[in-house]
Amino acid sequence: MARRRGWGGSPPGDDAEAARRIIAAAVELIGRTGAEISIADVAESLGVIRQTVYRYFPSADALMTAAAIASVDDFLDRLAGQVSGLGDPVEAMTEAVVFTLTDVRRTPHLGILLSSSYSNANPDSLTSEEAQAFGMTMIRRFDVDWTAHGYDEPALRELVEYVLRTMQSFFLSPGNPARSDEELRRYLRRWMGSAIGAQQPN
């Protein structure tokens, strides 16, 4: 049970509610500042001590990831609309990557989930379990018959890892000058498309 102290005079009823309120506070702070936040920032906004937040989230990275995951539903809806009707896996994935790389610039929550540049302490964040789960959720919204294109569950997970690693490279080094969206589409179709097409259809 959450401790009956702080919380702006309205303590949570149980641990689940406490965790939800901590995440909600983190989401609000990230949205307002557009940057990484600390445990102290969240504790202060809730009127609790840092140890209270640490009870539910062992590190700032864990809290940042939880906040990011809680905030990406709107992005997934926009992405689904962007790739709607694209049944070819190369075209769908190309469009998804271009859209994500563009959208992450204006969506700090998404950037925290996908880009290790938001967390120097965790350079493997892009291939974390949370990021992989997000990637699987993302591609399952495509209008692609993955099975018909030879992708079983292990192959899909490898594809997600490959695409996340590709996006990581663009997050860390977008190029100078950076490619336009159309230039990026051509690049991805040629090189990422070859890798996607290497999977043998059933």
C-alpha cells in the first residue's frame, strides 16, 4: 500500500494507483520540457520524497521508459494511418521508418523510448525489451500479411531488431546535410528493402 504522505493531499489508494500517478506526472513533465527528467523532478511535482518514487521505479531510466510507453498510443494511431493500405513489407517498413524518424523530433516521449541519445547511461535502450515490444506492436498494425511473406514470430522479432538498429544509426548520426524524406525513402528501399526481401515467402 502506498504511504499516506504527500501526493498533494490526495494519496493513492494502492500501489497500482501510485505507479500510475508517478507515470502520469513524468509524462506531463516530459511533454512540458521536451527533455529527460529526474526522479527528483517527479517527486517534487507530486509532493513526495524521492524514495517514494524509487519504491516503484528503481531508476530514472525505468521511469522514463514507462512514461514513454504510456505516451505512444497516439503515435501508433498516426503511424497506422500513414501505412494504411501498404501490403508490401518493404514499402510499409520504409514508410514507417521515415515517419518515425520525422515524428520523433516533435515527440519527446517517443524519442525517449527509441533513441539512446536521451539516455547516455543506457546506450542499449533502443534494443531493450521495451523498445522491442514497441516495435512488435508497431508492425502488427501494418496491413502486411507477414506470414505470406515468410515471417514467423522469430523472424519478425529479428526484423524489428534490425529496423530499430537502423533507426538508431539515423538518430545518432542523421547526416550532414541530413537526407530529405524522399532521399531517405530511396535509400531505405534500396538497402533495408534488400534485407526485408531476403526472407523467403511461403
